[in-house]
Amino acid sequence: MAEAPQDKGKPDRPVRKKKGLIMVNTGDGKGKTTAALGVCFRAAGNKMKTLMVQFIKGNWKYGELEAAKKMDGFFEIHQMGEGFTWDTKNPERDKELCEKAWKFGYDAMVSGDYDLVVFDEINYVIDYNYLDVDKVVKGLKQKPEMVHVIFTGRNAHPKVVEAADLVSEIKEIKHPYKDQGIIAQRGIEF
Ligand code: ATP
Ligand code: MG
């Protein structure tokens, strides 16, 4: 991940403007997707149209899918992936899925139909060269002014960090699986 810029260009006085933010949740600790879901929950509660596009997950029974349905149409989740382990013997197919997920999210982002669009695990996908970072950053520049965007996933690309307004890194200190072999718990992981 890129180092935070030394000179953040902070103005002398706060700039009181409303603006759609580009946000990134990265780092090796658990909580990147969860934090994005928290923002979706908050936005949907404000009657903002919210979309999460999941690049890796597909056909998984997650609590958040059921919870999103209870948000009066303000929160949609689309699973565009085909599982956790892609068929690495077929990288072309994996790339195709990622391109499809990107196009889906991009179209939603520029459509003006959504106030917040989350690209879940896109950092990981870029890191694996399944999506071209320059294309993604160029796409972000097409974002309507007021639309908020969140990218999640480890190893955020420096060009994504540069394009973002807000970048948070979640650092692992302990994880129950790593430290104690404890498996995923309902309501916490899924
Ligand atoms: P979550 O979806 O729970 O917020 P995340 O988005 O931060 O997690 P991912 O990189 O998407 O993390 O990984 C998803 C899965 O991997 C989750 O089940 C999570 O518990 C697990 N995981 C995340 N970080 C770690 C870690 N440091 N060690 C072991 N497992 C991890
Ligand atoms: Mg995640």
C-alpha cells in the first residue's frame, strides 16, 4: 500500500462543500467488508439508494443479503463472483467475471440511480491483475459529483489510494482462526 502523502494539502479553513467521496477500506485485519456494510446500513437509513457489488462472493447465504432486503429497497447486494477460490486454471474466465462485475458496478455508479456504490473486494481483484487499475481509476473520474464509492479488499493499489478521498487500513492484531483455529461464526462472518 502507498504511504500517506506527507503534505495532505489541508486548507487553512474547512471547506464546507457536499461531495461524493471515494473511500477505501484496506489492510490485513478483518472488518473491511463489514465496515462497508455499516456505511450501507447508515446510508439506506437516510433513504439513500445503496448498492454493493461483490466481486468474489457468489450464491453464498449471507446474513447481509437477508438484512438488505429489509431496507425498503434502499440497499441492494449483487453477488457477481463464483466463489472464494476461483478456477485458477482458467484465468481468462476469472478475468471475464471481474470485467462483468466492474461493468455492472460502473454502470450503476454513473447511472445516477444510486447514492452509494460499494465495490467489495475490488482491491484484491486489481492486485491479482484481473482488472486493469488504470481503467478503474479512469472509471472513477466519470463518477457523478455526489455519488459515494467504497472499494474494499487487501493491498489497495497506490493509484487507487491516490484517487481516493478517504483511506482506512485495518491492521490485524488477532484473528480467532489464525490464533486459535476457531471457524467462522454465524452473524459475525456470514
Ligand atoms: P469481513 O467480511 O469479515 O469484514 P474482510 O472484508 O476484512 O472481512 P476479507 O479479506 O474479505 O476480510 O476476508 C474475508 C474472510 O477472511 C472473513 O471470513 C474473515 O474473517 C477472514 N479474514 C479476514 N482477515 C483475516 C485474518 N487477518 N486472518 C484470518 N482470516 C481473516
Ligand atoms: Mg471482505
